[in-house]
Amino acid sequence: MKKMIALLIMTIALTGCNRPAIEHTNIHFTKKQVDFGEIQYGIHSTSIGMIGDILLHDQLYIQDDFLPAFAEVRDELRAVDFLIANQESMPGGKELGLSGYPAFNSPAHILDALKDIDVNLLSIANNHTLDYGERGILAALKNIQAADIPYVGAYESEKDLQTPRIFEVNDISIGVLGYTYGTNGIPTPAGKDYLVNRIDPKRITKEIQAMRDDVDVVVVSMHWGNEYELTQNAEQEELAKVIADAGADIIFGHHPHVIQPFEVIEGRDGHETAVFYSLGNFYSGQKFEYTDIGGIAKLVLSKNMSTGETTVTHPEFIPTAVVKDADQYYRVVPLTSVEKDKIVTHDWVVEHVGANES
């Protein structure tokens, strides 16, 4: 079980929280119980990760139980201390009428499976957030709240929006923000901009800086880029630089539905930011090239409890694939187990993403 208490709080009082720096040296990382002396003077470490697009197409709705869909990667997912997922299709439930492309409304029982694999936070700012308008968002949030899974990027009220998403994981505080490039041309209802966070460089900078002094690590979830392109575009790189300059430590990207590279970029004053440009589809029914390939992006956070300095190390990407069995059931499996049937191999994905240390 993960050693975490998820807090959604307005402020958090911390001292000595220096900005993290990305390190590429090998360190020994073990999870263990610590005593009070170690809390004060030792090094605390925790893992953070994100999986990409969970986009439930019509052909997945025949599945009354999604738990078996993740059974073969469950242990790997549960091993991540703080796990984020991009829930791209809003789980508004049967009451709204289930629907796939182009306007998605997903069954609420996907949340049972996400809870089972220990997803700690759902990113829900994406181009499908407003597919069913305000009622779709509110229905999905009701189901997400009932499942007791925190969320970021779309909100039920201004008060909800103004509640910082800050989490304590193994005595390391993590703040998370989330944004989308758009909502497929569907406007946000007048006077209700809180319903979904849209990308605005000035706003993102302001919100990162407002969170920066209250946490050890700032994570930004970005729905951006061009669909089906295996490399990031210039706009993604420009936005990543804005985010790095503002002081964020990690960017997890999604939307292209295919994997894109990882890199460390340098922001203002030498501050470094780890960027996974796109995590690909983690679970979907898409049939285009590369859209059945995804993975688990991971990093290690380590905090010196004496100085307050936090470092971000050990970037890693664990490749996965979506397969369909004889009963038309879609499952996520390690890519190594099916690579002979896929367009790419495990090693190609690792090299393409470029996150894994030797």
C-alpha cells in the first residue's frame, strides 16, 4: 500500500523548500519506515508517475468490469507512490447515455479499476472535457468524488478551482496543475471558466509561482501537441520553456495519442524541468499506427530533511501495449510480452522516449 495522505488544502506550511534540480546520477532508492530522527535529518524518497490517455471508445463498453484490463500491469502501477492518470473521456455514467467518438461519455465503473491500480489523481483537462457540456462535467465529477479520487484541471465551482491540489507523499509535498489547449470548439459556458483550465502562458506562470513556495515539487499536466505525431512540435517546446521559467519541476504531456520523447530543459536561473512530451494512449480502442502503445512515466523525488532541498532523479519509461483477446476484451500488457505482434519493440520505445538511464 502506498504511504500517502492526499490533501486538497488551501495552503501548506513548509520551511526550507528549495527548488528541485534534475540529477542524472545513480542513487540507491528504497522505501522504508523511518523514525523521527530520520524525518528531521535524513533523505526521504518517493516515486511519482503518470500514465497517458484513458479514452474509452464504444468497443470497450461491452466490458462490465475493467479490473481485468489492468491485471498484467497492476503491480507495476501500484509500485508508484504517487500515480496520475489522464482520464480523457469523462466518466459521466449511463444516466447521460454512454458514447464514444466524437463526443465521449464513459461508464463510471472505469473509476473502480483506476482505484484498484492505486491512481492517486486524475487529470481531466482535455479536448473532450466539454463533450457533454456542463452537465457532463458535473456528472463525471460526482462519480469521481464518489470513487474518492482527487482530480485536477476541471472543477465544479470557483471554490473547487481555488483549492490547490497539494499532496503529501512520504513527507514530500507535491503540487499539481493541469491545462488543455482547447475543447474541440465547444465554448465554456459564460461566467463558468472554472469548468476547465485552458492553456494561457501568463496564467500558467502565475499559478506555478503562486504554488511554488508552498510545495517541494510542482507538476504540470499538459494536454497539448499534434495528434499522431511521434515528436513534439515547436509550440510544445515553447510552452515547456514557459513552464520551466516559472519554476515547475515536472511536465507530463498527453493528447497526441502516441509516445513522444523525454528531455530535461533549463529554465530561468538554471532551474531544470523534466518533460515527458506525450505518454501515448494507455487504454483505448484506437486503431491507428502507434496508438496502441503507451507506458508508465516515472521519476524519483528525494528530499533532504535537514536542508529542505528536493531533487528529481531517475527518469524512466516502462512501455505497455493494448491488446484485444478472443472475447474482444481489451487489456493493457507489458510491451515485451506482445512486441512480436506490434509495430514497435520495447527497446525501440525506450530509445525513442529516451528517459531511461543506463
